[in-house]
Amino acid sequence: MNITLRDVVRWPESPLYAAGGAGGTPDAALRHPDHEVSWPVLMRATAPMLPHLDQGALVLLSPATLAEVRPILPGVLRELRQRGAVALVADPDEDLDADDLDLLRARERIGPDLEAALIRLVNGRRTRLYQRGTEVDHALTEATLRGQGIGRLLAIGAAQSGRDVFLLDGQGRVREAGGAVGLPPREAPRPPAPSPDVDTPPAPVPDAARGVEWLLCPLGGGLPGWVALRGPLGALDEVDRLVGRRVAAACALALERAPAARGAARLSPVRRAALTADLLRPDLPPAERAAHAEALGLDPAVPYAVLLIGARQDGEAAGTGPQALRRAVAGRIAPYVTAEAFDARNGAAGLLLGVAGPEELHRVARAARDAVARDPAGAVAALGETVGGLAAAPASARQARFALALLRGGALAGPLADWHEFDDLGVYHLLYPLWGTPAAERFVAEVLGGLPAYDERHGGELLPTLAAYLRHGEAATAAAADLAIHRNTLTYRLRRIAELTGRSPLDPAQQLPLHLAALLSQLPPAE
């Protein structure tokens, strides 16, 4: 969720405004109100006139700089558009045509102080947006997991936004209301008829007769209807968009699960976790899987993915740390958490996620990656691929267990391994089908010979040495530094590896089979 030009001119503390236009809102004069904003940049009169521009930059043009560039202004504007600027900011009394860029006016003289003030303002607003997103996600997740109804979800949206929040049906009629409105749905004020193509980012719809405006967020998931927020004319901003979209997604999930959710809400957390763990078993009979899904209020046909969270190393903390982190992660990715479990085999907390599309999946993965990276205990997490229905959920869980074991063994850097991102697992994507197969075991035995047995008896130094040497492209100095050993020690170990395997790591013809065998030997034990 990003900040737009509309937001910048609507903020009460904003030092910028859009001159001209009519319509009763601060953004009425904007040509492209929904263009996203990155950072303000002050243009200078001497080279380099334009520092690096991020996509979405606001370019501040002081009177002194304008006097220097006015003869070449058309070329400057063309360059600004090509480099991704979205608006030009000038003093109030400047006669200026910004061409296709939006023209904003400064309330005070443009200079470095204004640039710094704008940077502080945008930073503060982004921090506020991030914090509000975390808060609303946590509240919606708790309500969803407790099986609470639409009314509670709308009340959360109202509390987080300070607006009245409504659920509209496919004809734009109010079904339920939350917030301060305090009226039955049939008596609640009705927004203007929404257009069926309302899309992201949702734009405010003015209701000038009442002095208010509405923000309509489609439910999504193929469901007809919207979540609508109502606020004073010209006041709805980026926080309202965030709250509206998150509440709409939570309501869509609640509506999809409504018939079964009432029964699922009666289950204890322990029973829910046990049923979810059963669903991730590949040997669960289809009839039992269907019964579990019905008891949990889950649609067996929608896409799912499994996220596992565990300690970096197995140990006593594995049973408590990940559970606490699970709650933190779940609070960031509402309403996609549909059920929770604990994997006793590897001490990992698990989340069963309902993710209908790539955008949702990207948001879930990004939030989980950020939450795990902030964990002071150094936890790791693995996200399996999205699968088409609950019957295939065990496949996503198996992928997550495979990746989690690689993270714990140091084969992957982490802290999150996402099966949808090739760079997270790299070559292990190709090795996964060989995990636990007789073919892989035969290949390792043939190539490495007695090396694994020797390592088991003598401290396990040679296999990591071989892997590090080949990983660094036969660069002995880099490999020795990685292993924290002297280069002479590395040379001795490489000779010992050649003796045990009959294959020299220095021979280019033997390096590929040795590297593959070393990688296969690092795979976790077969399930």
C-alpha cells in the first residue's frame, strides 16, 4: 500500500496544494491523483541539476532555478517525465505550464528546508501506514481465527480508520454497518451506486449533497459486493485505503466460510491445531480429509500454501520461540491465515494460508520475510508452493519441511525460503525430487565412496570442506576463509578427499559429480 499524489495534497499538515480545479476536494485539480509518490527532490540551478530520481519523485523548482531553466523548460519537463517524476512543485505566484506532470504549489518559499520538511513528512506517513497495517492485520487475524462475524470485522475497520464502515451487496445496498453510525443497515446512509469496475487503488467517490465521500473496496474472490468507508469530503487517505482493502479481504473470507465457520468456532484451539496437522498428512484418507475441512470451516477446493516457522537450531527453545513468532507473523498477514498447527517432528509452528492470487502471495511472503528477519532469536521460516486445494496441501507442507531443514543446516541463507522465488532455494529446486530416493543414495555412494563414513568417525570436516571449495569456484583462499582454516589445512583436506573418493576436487572433470554428490549428501534425512 503506497502514498499517492492525492494523499500528499489531502494531508492537513502538507506544505503543498493543487491550485485550480473545482469539486470541493483538495485534489480536484490533479490530473493523475492516483500516481504513487516516492520522494521529494530539489532541482538545482547548477550541474548536476537533477540528482538520482526514483520513480514517483516530486521535483521542487525554486524561483531561482526556474529562472535558469526557463529557456529550456520543455526539454527539462520531458526529461523529468522520462525519469519517472510525477509532479512539479513551484511557488504560488509562478506562471508555469507543467505539461503532463501534475503541478503542485508550495505554501512557503521553495528551498532545502522545504525539501527536508517534505522528506520528514513522507517518512512519518509511511511509518504510520506500516504501523497501522500491522495493527489492523493483527486484529483481523484474531477475529478470523476466533470465527467472529462480519460485524466484528467492520468494527475493527471503524476503530482503525476512525470512519464509518459498511458492507455493501452486489447492488450497493448496505448489509451491515460498523462504527459510529449506530443505525440498522436499512436506515444507514447509502453511498452513490458503485461502478462494477471499481478497482485498485480505490478512489474516493464524493457525495457533495451530504458533505462526505466514500471509499469502495471490492470484496474480491469472485464475491459481489464492497466494503465502504465514509469520511468528510476530501479527508480519506492512504490509511483508509489500507484499512478498507484489508477489511474487504477479511469479509470475503468470512463470507466464504460462513456456513461452516459457526461450527468451527466451537472447536478448542488444541482441537483445531490437531485437525490442521492431520490435514497436512499425505496418508489421510479422503473421507477424513473432507470431514476435517468441514469441521474447520475450510473450502477444500481453494488454493492453499503452508508456512513453517522454526528456530535456527533444534533445541529446547524450538517449541516456544516459533510459536511466539507465529503469532507475530500471523498478525501481519491477515486474513490469509485459515488454520494453525504445530509440527512436533521438527518443532516448527505452521500456518495454513489461503492465497488466491500472486499479489496476495507476494504480500504474504514479504510480510513473513520481514517479521522473521526482525526476530532477535534468529528464527527461520519456509513457505511451500501454492497448491490447488486441501488434498494437495501435504505437498506444500513437505516442501516447507525440506526448506526448513536446509535453513537449519546452513545450506540456505534465509531467513525465509520461499518456493515461489528461485533464488531462495537455487539448485535445491532441482534436487528436491531426488530427496530420499534410492537413486540419490546410489549416486552419493558411488561418487563419495567412504568419505561420509570417514566424516562420521572423525568430526565431519571433509564434506563441508569439499562443498565450500566447489561453492567458491575452486578459489582456495576464499574457501579457506569461509571455513576459518589455514590454506595449508585446506590443501591437506583436499588431498584426503581425493584419497577417500578416488576423485580429485582439482580435476575439472570430477568437480561436477563431486559437487552434486556433496549437495545431495546435505539434504535432510528422508521422511
